[in-house]
Amino acid sequence: MPKKPTVPLKITATLTNGRIISADGIIMFDAILYHAWFCKNHPEVFITGKWRLHGAGFIGLPLRQLPGNRWAASRGIYTEIAQNIEQWGNTRQLIRIVDKTMEFYCMGNAAKIMELLTNMRGIGKETSMGWGAVEKWEAEEIEADYSLIHPVHGLMRPTPVEEIDEANLPAKYPVIKYAVKPPYWKQENERLCYVPLI
């Protein structure tokens, strides 16, 4: 059966209390779906905690695939109200207090995305402790693909410098080493990128 074509989408997460953990403020939608895919297809990865031992095999995300096994998916767009430092065990965490919605843009299959998102009750780090709790997810088809550049929000994901002419960027962005695909903690996924730090 042929794969259904992807369409431009806006995915909205309504947060329960707006408290998320993200050191640099970038929360990538492909990372959320990557996590959700493992929850559905390989739950043993979470039960055993052996992320680093899992092979590179096929990851079937319902997103348009880009060169280099990357995905047409944006960072989360939100309004940050405040920041707090909170203690969890022996660790102090930077908590971002955000408006109750976070929007993501992608090229994808809405039905399959929503099916995966039923496994995602939180976004950001330490969701098992209640941070980043999601009340509901919504998907809507939109008029254009904003997974890379948005007319208001600018650069939408870390992008290798060789793929963008700086003159075409809507603003000045730092150039740093940053992962370009999930899992974002893997150093081998890092490239020299323009990064939309907020």
C-alpha cells in the first residue's frame, strides 16, 4: 500500500499547568514523536532504560523525511512567563513557566500523528514527575509548510549551515553544534547549525 502524502499541519499541545523542563528552551516535535513511537513499538526500551543499547533500526514516524534521516518538524512555539529553579532529588532543575499552549509545525499525516500522541502525556524532561503535563493534543491542516521557516517565529529547527544561505534567514541566529534529529542527546547527531535559541 503506498504511503499517504504528508500535508502541512499545526499541532497544539494544551498544557495542564505550563511548567516544563528544557535547558535551552528548544522542544522538538520530532523528538516527541520519536519518544511516542518507542512507547508504542518498543516499550521495553523504556522499561529497561536501555536507550543507548537500542539499535538504529527503522523508526517509522508519520512525518516527511528529509535528507540525513531527519524530519520536517519544528520546535515548540510558546510564550514564557517566568523561570524558577526547583529541586528534584539531588538535582536542581530550571523550570520554564509557559502559557498553557505550545504549537508545533510539521509536514505529516494527522491521523497517524494523533495516534502516536495518545502515548504522550507530557513534553520536555522529567515528565514522569508531572512537569510538562499535557491535557490534550490537537491537529489541524494549514495553508503552508512552516516546519523550517515561519513568517512570524523565524527559524523553526536547528539546521546545518550548509543547507541555508544566511542571507535568506529572517533573523541572525547563533551557529553552534547542535543535534539535527532525535535522539537529540546523541553527540553523533550533532552538526554545525543555525539554532533558533529563544
